[in-house]
Amino acid sequence: MRQIVYISSVRRHVPVDPATILSASRRNNARARVTGLLFFDGKRFLQALEGDDAAVDAAFARIQRDERHHALVVLSNRTIAAREFGEWAMAYGAPGEDQAAALARLTANADPAVRATFEGFAKVRRAA
């Protein structure tokens, strides 16, 4: 099983509706048995994708072609023994939500380095 964690910026002048993204992601991911976590702060996406290699590759390829993403950087690409983000088609951390509480719940089973990536993202957003 594979896990990819990436960060990207929203391309300027491209409208982003998190509800639409989340709906499509959940539908596509459920069909492909890809799970993970998405954080969006209004300017950047931080996402973990998990599943069979081919399914994660296909989901990530769609993301790379998506015009909303700019400056996409893979932070981690690793083999995992079991899903770290449960069976959610896509868990979601939204702007304005209690980030600390959401992260504690959503990353409870994640590798410490992956958890720290999400916690650092939320911490930077709180400071901004």
C-alpha cells in the first residue's frame, strides 16, 4: 500500500470551491479505494492519499493535471503497511475549524513525521 503527501498552492484567478472538490474527491476515491486527508487554508492544499499503488498514482495524476494546483511538491511518497487515515474516502480539515482538535482526531494513527507535517501546516496558518 502506498501513501503520498503533497502540498500545492492555488493558482491565481482560478476559483476554488472546497465543497465541490471534496464531493468529487470522495466519489472518485471511494470508487478507487483511495483514502486520506485534505487540509485547505484558502491558499494551499495539503493532502495525504493512501491505497494501492495504481489507484494512488491515478488519483495523483488527476491532481497534477488539475488547473487549480500550482507549485505542487511531493513531501512524502512511501510504502505503508496499513492505512493511517482510516477508511475515509477523504477526511477534511477546513479553514476556521479548531485545527488542533481536528488534527488530533484525523492524524491519530499517522506516522509521526506525517502528523508533524499536518500540525506544522495548521500552526503556520494560525500564526498568519
